[in-house]
Amino acid sequence: MTLEEVARRAKVSTATVSRVLNNLDVVRESTRRKVLQAAAALNYHPNLNARTLAGGKSRSIGAIVSNLSNPFFVDVLRALDAAARERGYDVLIEHTDYRVTRLRAGVRSLIGKRAAGLALIVSEMDPAVIEEIRASGLPAVYYDVGAAGGKTTNIRVRYETGMQRAVQYLYSLGHRRMAFAGHHAALSPLEVRKKAFLAAMKRYGRQVQSRAALSHDSPAGGAQAVRELLGSGFRPTAIVCVNDYMAMGVLRELRARGVAVPGDVSVTGFDNIELAEFTNPALTTLDIPRAAIGRMALEALLQEEGSETAPREVLLDPELVVRDSTGPAR
Amino acid sequence: MTLEEVARRAKVSTATVSRVLNNLDVVRESTRRKVLQAAAALNYHPNLNARTLAGGKSRSIGAIVSNLSNPFFVDVLRALDAAARERGYDVLIEHTDYRVTRLRAGVRSLIGKRAAGLALIVSEMDPAVIEEIRASGLPAVYYDVGAAGGKTTNIRVRYETGMQRAVQYLYSLGHRRMAFAGHHAALSPLEVRKKAFLAAMKRYGRQVQSRAALSHDSPAGGAQAVRELLGSGFRPTAIVCVNDYMAMGVLRELRARGVAVPGDVSVTGFDNIELAEFTNPALTTLDIPRAAIGRMALEALLQEEGSETAPREVLLDPELVVRDSTGPAR
DNA sequence: GTCTTCATTGTAAGCGGTTGCAGGGCTGCT
DNA sequence: AGCAGCCCTGCAACCGCTTACAATGAAGAC
């Protein structure tokens, strides 16, 4: 089915059909109905590829996340999607599984599809990719990984602040041996979180001991990290996790080993995903406003388009949410 | 950047550039290099819209799921994506939040983008949508909601079998008062699962009592269902959940009310998502081969394309996975 | 009744690629 | 030297839709 066939059937020109389909009000009501009827009768679906080609602009924005299985990313995505939908855009979702090659491929694909803007909510990054995006001229917003110049907005979370809050809280509960359970990601924010953790530890100097174990971003990875941690002989009284998703595995593994939480070991997460409230015990964590991030990302992208003054940099402070996975050190 | 600019810079025709970019081996090596160099220098990204328009065929397949927050859907999506990627396709992800209007919109969008095929992994459905897809002529695969005719493949899970296994297992543990915690979905498979549960119950006739509570698909919804269930005075010794995702909320709410699992009440889930293993207690559930579903969906779509004989109907049997959330009735 | 104006609709030139067909340059053969 | 034949390229039509501009006809102005 093409525009032309519809036009033929409605006995009008393709231009008119196009006008009707795009709600240009210049069309006479009777003509409009005729066209709509013809389109319906033919089960006509406008070719969106042709549309954006001819129109020059696209109504979709591209979003790339690292891991669709980690609810954090999905939450941001959903907010982004909802906001986009409100403005008449749809979003093309791409995911990388933390691999830079896939990041690059995703970006290329999105640019190739001529997305109206790019949202990179990823932990891995590569300068070349940033440069490629900049050169493409597309408005972009980066979460955590900073990028400068061009139509770029950065949304970042002050992990140092967050980690400090967590560590300080644990310290105040008497914890002096703390471990970090994270995962390898080419760059921030995981690296950042780990560094933030170490920095927070450093403030206490010799008073506290710490140690870090890295695995992959999943509950299984969290469990693995615990095994590594405990296997090493280091006996932490608290484990700070890079995120809630991994923390779920940390909790399970501790339980499996007969370690009571928070009796023997306290555990904290990061992100405050919905599930953090449903673990047993409920997880103490640091809240990041995921919905706001998604919304802001979209705003930023469309604003750039309108060339209004967009906030080039947004900073968010994680809030400590105390639940049941933390308690006084034994 | 357009093909033409690259051509100009490389001092060749657009046809040649196109050939190079598409790896048509007829091009002389030296020319090829020249073109590639020009393209790189210009940070050229082929316009995929123009490409599919001109080429007539697209390299992306569309996938629609009901709820991105429910890991079940994400798991099949990932498998689908991986399989697609292997064949040189990418997948356009659409999600509906269980709303038929969004389903319809998603399908239209996907057809408009001229996806090479459609995978509908959704719980809600509408005959009109099925008809629209059929009329579009696109190969499609449906998970659970059956559709007939056209280039259609159905993948379905024998919920009756699964539910029977769960109920029978619970029955053998002495349970006689069982409840079902599910959620409203316009159609299958939720309705199907509920019906399957009721059917399984019916086999025991008067010997067992049952009751169902419906909320929305989330841990919070599961908690809500428990509140409704217990608030009604019905005191089940076992709660069968429509899926693991909701079961997580069921577990939490029971705990919050001081109900021991499985001491006082046994709980079963459905799907066997990764997290089922990480709940406390670990969840007894019914396994559905999500990865296989994703893979099969893709195979089916591409097979249709090649017009080979594709299995029109695939049936899967859920396996009972016993963990720690079930035990003898009190 | 004639001319201007406005509301509608049509014409046709792209948008950025792909691809069938034609053509130019070389090679090898007689 | 002359010619067939193969490589490699270029030409140009077309994919389906948007949109600037032209054209049509009816209504209003004088």
C-alpha cells in the first residue's frame, strides 16, 4: 500500500492524502473523510522511512542502556519513553550488555536512523563514540559519563556524596571492616562508584579496612563477589554494593553461607529500584531519581532541538534510604 | 552527510559508493579504499531510512512486549535480540504496559517502519490487531495469544499442564485451601493461567477450596493481592502466583504480616526468572524456556521470509522447579 | 458582469539511497 | 593491428512521502 494507491482510490492527489494524514487543516472535510475511508479500506500504513526521509526530521529519539535486565535502566527508559510519547515521539531502545562495540554499533544505528536525539544511559564509554556523536551534530544527553561540547547535556549523580553517606552511616553503626561488591564496566559510573567508595573509606584512614570484589552486573555476579570476598579471608562486617541488582545476589549468598543480615553483616545497595523494598531483609540503599532522569533527558534533547538554553549539566544527590539490611556491627 | 558528498569527495559516482558500503565485491580494491577513506573523513552515516526505502527490505524485526519491568519479557527479548543480531538484523522494541491501545499503536509503528517481521510477546490482545497484522502480510509470531492464517507462527505454553503440576504438588503436600494471585490482562496468558489454575482446582472438587485475587503485574501488585486475599477472611495455606515477578511481592507482604513461608503458607511462582532463585525463601516455580522462545520466535520470522516450511505451532511444557517457598501444609 | 481573493487541490521537485543497464578501458587472442 | 570479452563505473529511474508553488473555482467587491 502506498500513498498513491490511496490517492487513486480516493480520487485525489497524493499531496492531498498526505495533508489529510498529517492533519493539515487546509483540507475540506468531505475530502478528508473520503481519504480516510480509502486509507482504512486499504489497510494503509504510511511508510515511516519515506516519511522521515522526505520530511527531513524524525519523530524518534534513540536511547541506549547497558543492561535491560537491571531494573535501574528500565526505569529510566520507561520515564524517558513516557515523556517522549507525550511529545509525540517514540524511542528506539538499544542495549549494549556493557560492551563498547555494541555501544558503537548502537550509536551508528541510531544516527543512521536519523534519530532526533540520543540518550546514553550507559556505564561503558569510549571517547571515539562521543566524538562520533558530536560530529553527527545530534543533540545528546549523557548519564554519568561526561561529554563536552556540541548539543550535549550531562546528567550526573554525585556518587561521592552517596557513598559517603552510606559509609558514614555504616561507620556510625560501628562498622570498621567494609567491602565493596561491584562489577567491571569499561568506565563510569561503576568505576566511579568504586572510586567513590574507596574515597569515602579513605576519610577514615587506618580506622577502617576495606576490600573490593568485582564480578558482573547481576544477582549471580553479586553472589560471586561475596564468594570471592569471603574466600579471601577478609571478614567484612558490611558490604557496600555498587547497585541493588547485584545486592540481591549478595543477600542470597550470605544467607546460603549462614551469614545473618544484618546480624553478622550489613548490606547496602544503590539505585533504590522497586525490588529493593521486596528483598528479605529489605535493602538499605541510596535512592537515585530514575524517573526524573528519564524525563530530564528527554526535555534536554528536545530543548536542544528548539535551541533554547538547556541546562548543560545536571547534578543529582543520592538519598540514603535506610531499611532492614543494615544494623550495628557485631 | 549524504552518499553524494562522499562520492564527490572520492571522485566516483554514488553508485560506486553504494556498492562499497554494501560490500559488493565488484569494486576495485583501490577504489574501495578511496571511498572508505572519504566516508570516514566525513563521518558519514548511511541514512537507514533511505536505505530501506530504496532497497525495499528492512533489516529490523519488531518485538512488542507487555511489561519491560517484568524480567520474563526482557529475557525473551534478549534472546530474540541475540538471535537477530547473529543474522544481521536488529530489533525494534515496543512495550505496551498491558494496554491494547499501545499494542495497536506499537503494531502500526512497526508496520510503518516496515519491519521484516513482528514478534508479539504480550498478554493483552485484540482481534482487530491480529487482523491488521495479517492484512499487512508481515510474518508474525505470537506468544500465547493465538492467531491463525497468514505468515503466522504460534508459540504457546501449556499452562494447564503447568498449573496442574503446581497444584498437584501442593495437594500432595497436604494443601487444601489455595489461592491464586494474578493480575488483570485483557486476555491470555494471564487469564489463561488463572483459568488453568481454576481448572486444576476443579479436579479436586470439594476437597479443596480456592479463591483468586487480581491486581497489577508488579511486586507491589502481588503484595496488594495478598492484602485482598487475607483481608477477605479466606485463609489459604498456599498461594499460587501468576508469575514470579508478582510472587516477590507476595512473599514480602506475607512476611510483613508475620506469615511464615513456607511454614504457614506455601508460595509458587511461574516463569522461573533469574530472581526466583534469589528471593528469601527461594521460590518454587514453573520454568518456561524464555531464551528458547526468543530464539524460536526469530527463527520462525526469518523462516517465513524464506518461505520454507515453518512450524506453525510450538507447544512448551512448563517444568516444576521446587525450591524453598513450598512445604507441607500446616 | 468583471476582477480580486481565498479556500482547496494538484504538480512536480526533491529526500538519500539501490540497482538494472550501458559504456569505457584493458587484456588476450588471432 | 584489430576485435571480442571481462572489469569496473557511471547513468538514471525509482522507492514512498513532503512541500513549495501553481492552478482551479467559487465567493465577494465594485
